[in-house]
Amino acid sequence: MIALATAGTAFGAQALREKVLRPDRLAADAPTRLTMVEPAANVRAPAAQVRSIVDENLAAGSRNWIPDQNIGKASSDTYGHIMGYTSTTSAGHGDAVDFHVSVRSAKTYRVSVFRIGYYGGKGARLMTTSPVLTGRRQAAPVSDRETGALSCAWARSWGIRVPESWRSGLYQAVFTTADGYRSSTPFVVREPQRSSALLCVIPFTTYQAYNMWPKDGKAGKNLYGGYLPGGGAGGAASRSLKVSFDRPYSGAGTPSWFNMDTSFVRWAEERGYDITYASSVDLHDGSVDPARYRAVFFPGHDEYWSKQMYDSASGAVAAGRNLAFLGANNVYFHVRLERSATGRPDRVMACYKSAPDPGAGESGATTIWRSILPDRALAEQRLLGIQFSGIVKKPTPLVVRQPGHWLWRGTGVKDGEQLANLVGVEADCYDIHSPQPQGRRTLLADSRYEDSKQAKTKTQHTAVTEHTGGGTVFMAGTFHWPLMLVDDDAYTRKTVKPSGATKAKIRRATANAVFRLTAGAPR
């Protein structure tokens, strides 16, 4: 990319504005030759909206937003040094966000709220910090006898009302004790009244499905497993049938695969895209209307969807709006959001999977979408173009197809080229046995991987589906795609080990997707 001066200097501001607003500037994310001009960051958006994202990211940055960095000591569920949760997954301007915090002893602590973005490469900006607060150990979670759901009824410890000056974004509250123990929890600030070109949806429903809090070897449960009464992992037989949003995230408070979402957010804001944010619960309850945006991006692992979420997304596609999923195994499980014991809406998520679902209504049982109706009538492929195929045993190359397609434009890739270790964790593919989308589907990668569950070779696809009379859906089909967008992710450095050339090609392809789906180059 264009070299930038330190954020906050006059030259840094001018360079970043030129990078965003001048489509004639050439991309150079890494030492690989790019053959075309980099797509502008939504050149059709009103300039004031684009500049506001740019100006926001010129503010001083901070690296203190990651609780398990070497800034302090990460809290653990076993000891419970400090942990907390928010009263909501998202809030608009003027709305309250309350923090419910438990501290092992009566130590003092503070709550610091960060907005995640580029900010000179530091990844976040400190927005506000609480006064010194006196900690207290709050009550143990209550377990529902019938479903195993664990929920907390902790008292409010501190809170904010979202200022009008706070831009929509992905935010992180970090809880820090006086002796340096830290944990965190994320939330979203939304601006549903502003029709940005791009809406980014953060998958809080999937975060909770995987949340094993408390991961203490005794009490924790999620939708996959739980601990046995005498201790030790009990597997699927001990899992919960419902999970509650009224509890911290396990460990230091980082949700499962949070780095997929933060990688895209940091990259998108570095480029100055006209972007606003929502949580998956907002998609469920109608707080945001995806049809108001040119494109909706789902950057992470977005596996757990309610019928309302599905209807909202499919309605947007029918209205000509576009979707992009940068991970894999999306829209796989059908869930139902319910009221908490105190009557608060959408604070409990039900997913009975293979167990009988006593609450199944018109939308069907809470199990995988493709098994709700006969003949896989609701299989996710009908909307997405491809669907979940398996668990990747070890990272394997993504094999490029259709290099002349707009997705690969300017990357320099060739047909059959292998992008090392890009297929990882979970993968999607075209399934001949499931309902097909109405329209044209183009497979842009055709890769082979070993499935860790079934001990056989399977296929991974990357795809673009153009729905007849509607919008376009891009599917990366692998967990590792969004992790190519930043350079400092610990998992990526250790496991994926991508080359600079691979990262540059995926960044360019992702920029092509943003440009095509938001600015709307003619088909």
C-alpha cells in the first residue's frame, strides 16, 4: 500500500485521504506485481461519508484492546480474576450499554472501551475509561435444569450512553484490575439511520454457540459439549440445548474466531470504506434492514441463524442487494432467540440439534437448515451458492480457477495456481444433492483437503453466485481468507504462515469484491 506518515500528522492525513479517494493510486500490499489499478473505496459514496471513516482512523491508536497481550495478565475462568459481559450485543446513539463485572476479590479495577479499526496499525482507539471501581465477586451462574443453559444475574457495575460522536463500529470493553489482570467483551455501535455502502455484520449468535464459559473443568457448557459432574470433558451428551448472552466469554473474554472479524474490520477501515456495523441479533430483530445497503459483509464464522436472519438476508438478495461471506460454514444451524428469565428479549438462544425441540413452531425445529424440510429444501446452498462440506484436517492450498473473473482481477493469479495453506479449519463446496440457486454460479477455486472427521478427501470451492433478478453472493469457502488481511495475527503467523504474495493477492481479491458489490461495476 501507499506509505503513510504517522497518523495524526498533516502528511499522514493527506496520504490516507489520497489512498481512499483517488482510484488512480496503485495497490502494493506486498511484493507481488499487480496489473490493474486498485478499486477505489466506494468511489460513488458521498465524499463526506468516506472522509469521516478516514478521519476517524487518523485518531491516536492503542494496542491495549487485546486482553491477552503482554500488557497485563490474562484472566482465567478457573480463578476468575476479572470477567464481565454487556447488557446488549449492540447499541445506537443515546442507548445504554451496561457492564456486569465480577472480580475475585475486592480489588479496584477500571473499564476501558475501545473502537476497533486501523488507527495507524495499532488496531483500536481508546474511547473512554471508567473511574476507579471497587470490585466484588458476583454470584455463580444459574443452570437451567431442562436445557443446561448457564446465565448470570450480576448487578450492573458501570455503564455508558453511546455518545453521538461515536461512529458505528466494533467495540471492545477491557476490564483491568489494579494488579494487572485483564479480560474483555465486545459489542457493536450501530447507525441504522445511515445508509452506508457497506454493512458489516458481527456474528454474536455464533460467538455464544461456542462460548464455553466458565471453562473451569467443572461447570462450563456450550452448544457442543460440557463438563461432567465430577469434572472432565463430557462431549456432546453433556452439551446445553440453549445458551445465554448474560455471561462472559470464556478465558480472557475473546470469542471464538474473533480474529476473523477483527482482521476484516481493521483492513476495511484502513482502506476508508463507507461502512457501518451491526450484530447478528440486529439482523434478527430488525434493528437494521440489509436492503438499505449496497452490500452486506459477514467477515467471520456466521454459523447460527434464526429464521428472521435468513428471511432478512434472502429478502435483501431478492431486492438486488449483495452479500459476501469471508469465512466458511455459514447459515448452517437454525436457532431460535428467546426471552431471558427476567423477560429481556433475545437474550437466550435455543438450538436443540438432534434432540427433540419442544418449542419448534412454524419455522421448524432448531437443527441444521438442510434437514428441516424434506429434500433439503432449506439447504443454505439455495441462498449462498455453496455450503459447508467438512472439517479441514490440516491447512492445504487453495487452487485458483477462472483467473479472468473479476474477483481475481489484478492479482496476477493463473489457472491452477496454489495459494499455500489458504484452505483451513472448515470448508464449503458446491453440493450436487442440495437445491441449487436460481441464477449463475461461478466456481473460482477448486481445492482438495483431508476431512478430519470422515477420513476422506473432500472438495473446497470459492464461488460467486448471481441470483436471477436479484443480487450477488460471494463465498470465500475457507476460514483462512479473512486472516490474510492483517499481518500481526498470532494464529495466522503460527499456523497459516502465508507468503507476502499470497496475502497481497487475497487482499486485492477482497478489494475487488468490495468494489464490485458496493460500487457496482457493470456486469
